[in-house]
Amino acid sequence: MAKSPEEEHPVKAFGWAARDHSGHLSPFNFSRRATGEEDVRFKVLYCGICHSDLHSIKNEWGNAAYPMVPGHEIVGVVTEVGSKVEKFKVGDKVGVGCLVGACHSCESCSDDLENYCSKLILTYNMPYHDGTRTYGGYSDTMVAPERYVVRIPDNMPLAAGAPLLCAGITVYSPLKYFGFTQPGMHIGIVGLGGLGHVAAKFAKAFGVKVTLISTSPSKKKEAIEHLGADSFLVSRDPEQMQAAMGTMDGILDTVSATHPLLPLLGLLKNNGKLILLGVPEKPLELPAFSLIMGRKTVAGSGIGGMKETQEMLDFAAKHNVTADIEVVPMDYVNTAMERLAKADVRYRFVIDIGNSLSATKP
């Protein structure tokens, strides 16, 4: 007979879990494995709330297994390391993002692209190597192999750095891979939310020209004065869009709602690239003619490998790139999810696990 989540492993753990597709989260006792020789265990202090947490707890992608402890923007302080761990010691500030495992023998893994391994193991809602399910960071303790743990730079605030473990690497990786970091380039960023605001900060840190593209004219002041964008484009304004036709080298599209690609392709120069980072529930229409006339590219990008994630954090610390956050206590999480569904956050919720989780124990 299968063991209960509380009895699967020797180390007791406590967090908040969703029990069904209502997505409602509530206190949950479970367990974590003992610290293996290559494992790092840490006390969780903060965990960001990512839009994919909302999709997952409500089973909007159709792959949910309950009970589910979400959270893959996890930061804290090391409490124990295995005998073969070399990079970390007790007391270090560390983080775990979207991944906790992969095959380590395929081409992707050997190229430090564990995120594209066909056998990748996500931080929550997936079977682990031992057959038990992975549980995420809405919890008091976390354990992961050293390969999947990153060092949080000393000068980076833990709470505002947490969202970089998903949102940060999701935008940093395509900026680098598609060559959008060369000074003088003009990059468009679609959507001013959790991903978009971090994308703007990274792009400016690389020294490129940034245009933020949004359906909301009210975000213009924020985009230019706070995030440092060079210009702002209202995608619902035909005159503004027409005036910007053929001016951009690349576009990062962070929008998760269904939306037309044709107007965005029109903004690209010849040989321009439109990179999809959001995951709309329905397939997007791809107009072939507008790709052919101008040799344009539509591509996708998903998070990044562990080596690049550490590189991203170090770059962010050097250039003072952090997420704009609203820190909330654990018992506020269901309200935070409701607000996130309405895009009522600037721009990322972060749960103060260290100071508020234990008070919610039944």
C-alpha cells in the first residue's frame, strides 16, 4: 500500500498544498527525503508566486496531481549538505528554480541545458527518481541535488531576488541566445507583468534600446520612468503600431493570453525574431506570408540550464536587477492567487515563508 505524503520520507515537512482543481491552498504535512551525499538542504525563507503556479493548481494544463505544493522561485539558507557537496556549506544563501533533476546523459544535459532534457524533473508536480512526487517551495524546508542549487549573491536581497529563479532566467536566456544583447539593438517587450518588467530591466542592463508594448495606455509612465524603457507602444492603437512598423530587431512576447501575432511581426525589421515566452491555453495563429516577406523568425524559449541560471544571478547582482515585489504572508496566498488571475500585482508576489508559515500550522 502506498505511503501517505507524511510517511514517504524520514524528514518531516510542512507547507501549503492544493487538493483539487479549485486550486484552493491550505496547510499540509508531508515529508522530504534524507540529505543524500550530493544533496543540499535549506530552510526556505521566501518563495515567489509564478503564473505557472496558478495554472498548475487549477489543472489548466491538464497534468496536475494532488495534493500539490507549488513554488519554484525558492530561496533560503543552507542547513545541511551531503558528504560529496563541494560548492555549498551550512549558512550559505541559495535558491532552487524550476528544475530538480534530469537524465545527465543526453546532449542537452552535456550542453548545460538540463531545461531541454526530455527527462527533466520539475520542482513540483512530477515523479522524482525514487518514484515519489516532487513538492515545491510553499514549504518550510527544501532538498535538491547540488547541481540544481544556485548561489544567491551576497548583495542581492533574498525576497526581490527569488522571482529571478523563474522569471529572470526565462527572459535572460533568450536575450543572450538570440543575440539581443548587442548595444544599439532595438528590442520590443510585449506585456508589462512578472516577466515583462524583469525583461525590460535585463535588456537595459545589456545596453539595448527597449520599447515596451502593452494593451494598457495607463502603464506608459511606469514603463518609461520606473523601468527605464526608451519608448512605449499601445498595441491597440493602429496609428502607433503603424508608425513603429519595421523598427525592431527582436521581440520578447511574455503574454500568456491568446493574442494575434500578425501586428507584432509587422514591428520587426527584415530578419527579425519574435520569441514566445508565454504559454496561451489555445494555439496561436501563425501568418506564413508575413514571415516569408522579410525572412522573419518565430521561436520559443523556456527557462534556462543551471550554469546559465547562476550566470544570470551574478549578472543581475552586478547590475542591480531585481524583481518588483509585493511580499505577503503565507495565509494570504489564496487572495494573492485571485489577484494574480486579475493581473492585480506589481509585478510579483513573494511569500514570506520564514516569518509566516509556522504560524499557520493547525
